[in-house]
Amino acid sequence: MTVLVIDIGTSGLRAATVDGDARVGNLHHEEFAPQSPAGGLVEFDASAMYRAVLRVALAAAGDRRIDAVGITNQRASAVGWRRSTGEPIGPAIGWQDLRTIGECMAARAQHGLALAPNQTATKIAWLLANHVPDAGARDDEDILFGTVDTWITWKLSGGAAHVTDMTNAAVTGLTTADGTTWNRSTLDVLGLHAHQLPQIVPTMGHCADATELPGSPPVMALAGDQQASLVGQGCIEPGRAKITFGTGGMLDMYTGTSAPKHANRRAAGTFPIVAFGDGTSVHYGTEAVMLSAGTNVEWLRDGLGLVSSAEETDSVAASVTSTEGVVYVPALLGLGTPHWDYGARGTLLGVTRGTSRAHIVRAVLEGIAHRGVDLVEAAESDSGLRIDTINVDGGMSRNTTFVQALADAAARPVTVSPVTEATTLGAGLLAAVAHGAWGSLRDAAAATDGHRTVDPLGEPGTARSEWERAVSRARAWIPALSSLDF
């Protein structure tokens, strides 16, 4: 059994195969960074994205017989196109785009509708209003919208399938709380039309035939990237959670099959998500967000020149046994869960004449680790479940000093995924199980191996109470931004 996985990230995309032993191979990657034509704007060429997807997919497949396809993707980006031509109506809007902050504020003030600018909802409304100038034509059935999974599946199927799965739909801001149907009242407020939106299908199961690929293999899984990573790390029991440390950091916890009563942010700053739908049941989770993780390491390298590569932070930080009292709050883009303070800013405290670059580098890694623990504590508070072991993937999971700092700060074990991008493995397992390669996701997860567990050593390098004092100094640095609430 061979599954072709297409994994579409924010700044690049890859394709790989996952075999019957749950091994990832034949990886092919292309950079595909979005454009930022002005401050706060993030957009991309959806047609160019598809062409790149096709290139890496064909390269990864080679001359192998592909039994099934799994697609995992950056969530909440918005694409609009015409059914008749297959061409976008304008540039697609990336999930990081902030052009609709005003629309989100108006929706709350006028209709009590809680939407965030990083959700899909107001992005689709913006595309419709700005790329269909004739207001009378905005309900045209020739116009289609969707997230990245929708667009790529539509193109791979030759226009036969206009679908999205529950994990992607539920983070658009346009569904009912359980993520299974479009919310008519929200569509009405935004002036959107259900017939232009994709059909919501389970994460696992046949949803299209990829006729544009050799052999027309069936597309058997669609999943948002964070949910695919959750599955790829085997976190499919209540209380199991993973954190992906990439440019930002995302914690996702599996909570079970009880649907949330509402989709709004919870008391400790997490959001309910659909973990996956298997065609029989819908499985749920909760998600916590760190706005900047690896971005801080890039700042050490590109902004300060303290290291020549991200990998070097490991050895530089390990050259000292502590930060000697230096504390760093990684709030370069503000603070997400649990604070949701967009006006917070990165803060370096405790610097003395004896502070060296090694102390600063170590403080940055420890600060990111403490933010990871913030996410863990928030998820536990909102869910009522205990996270006994933290599972991690993403680029920073290869940094041994960082992983040890996370275990120490959390005072619990950290298990490192054998696959840096567990999203690819997770999408492959979802598709393989749907195609019958394993009897269940639990069987598939049990087939993975190579995980490494790091136990906490002694006391945290920076006590949690000291960390909280540092965070209080970083918050509300730009009051006008801190007052924004989405």
C-alpha cells in the first residue's frame, strides 16, 4: 500500500509517500512563500500553488502505483475562482492576512458575531466584495470559494469535487459549533451564499478521484495541518496532546467525541476544534496558539547575528548551564493563548554586564519553552484533562537544548516525533486507514516507531513564578493593539 501525501504549508509545500509500515519516504519540497504587497497583507497566487503541488506530487509518486492520496494544508486561507474557467477571481488571501480587522470589529459590534481576522469568513467576504464588482452577480453559481484543501482537490479532480473536510471547515468561522454544517445566520451577516461554498465531508473517506495524477487514485483524506500532526503523533486518546514548534507554535489536544456547545474562545484562551471525522463519528479537541516560536530563533540569526544558523542555537545555549537570571518573553507578534494580547512585545530582562550571547540564546530557547507550558496549562484548564506527556514536532523539536528546557519547565516528559513534519505522516495514516490498510487509527499509530522521550531534570531553569512576572512586563506595550479582542 502506498499513499501519496500532499502537504501544503504557509511558506512551502511538499509531497511524500507513506507506506504500509508507516514510513515516510520520497520527499519532494518546493518553497512557496506568500507575498505581502503592503503591511498586514498576505496573499498568494492559487494557480501557481497548484502547479507547484502538481510538480512535487508527480516527483514523489515517480513510477510507483499510488493507492490513495491524502491532503493536509495550512488552514483558513481563502481562495475564490470561477467554475467555468478554473481560474482564480483574484489573489488568494493567506491566513496571516489582517486586511479584514475592521470587518471583524463591525461584525461583533453590529451583530454580536465573534470572528477573527485569521479565520476564513471575512476573507471570503472580502474576495467577493472586491473581485466581483457587480453586486447583483455576487450570488452567481459560477463563483466558488474554499480553503486550500478545497482548491487543490477541485483542481486534482478536474473540477469534479468541491469539498472541504470538517477539520478545515470548523476553523473558518462559518460553521455551526460542531463543525459539520455551514451556519446560515453567519453567512447572511457576511453576505455569503451556501451554494458557493464546498460540501463538508468527513476527514477520512473517498471524496474525489485525482484524475490529474497517473492512475486517478482516490483522495481518501483531507485534514488541516495541525489536526494531521495530532494524528501523526498518535494523540487520539483524551488528554493526549502535541505541540508543533515551527514559525509559531500550536498545541492541539484530543478531547473525545462530545461536540462543543459553542465555537468561541474559552476562558483560558483555547478554541474548540474538530480533530477528525471518520465517517461514523466526529472527534474533537482544543487548540492553543503561540504567535511566534521559531521566529525568535530567526531573529537571533538574522536580526542580531548571534548565531549563523538556527541549528547553532543548540550548541551555543548548551555552552552555559543557565541563563544567569536573563529571561526572554517571545512576544514579537504579541501573545496568543492564554493572554491574547496583540500589543505585547518581545522582552529581554535581567541583562547584566556579565551577560553573554550564550545566556541570551539560552534565554530565548527557555522563553519559547515557557510559552509552550503556557499552552499546556491553558489546554488543561479549558478541557479539564491532564496532559501527562507532551508530544512535539516541527523544526525546533530537533533542538535538544530546547526540548530539555521544555521538559524542565513543564516538569513532565516530552516525546519527540521521529518525523519532523508529523503532518505528512498523519495525513498518510488517515488516508491509509480510510483505504483499509489498517483497521483503525489506533492500529496505524501503533505502527509508528522511533519516538524519543526526554525526561525533566531537576528544577526549571527559570521558575514559573519568575516567568509570569516577566510576561506581565511584556504585556500591553502597545495599548491600542492590546485593546483589540477577537
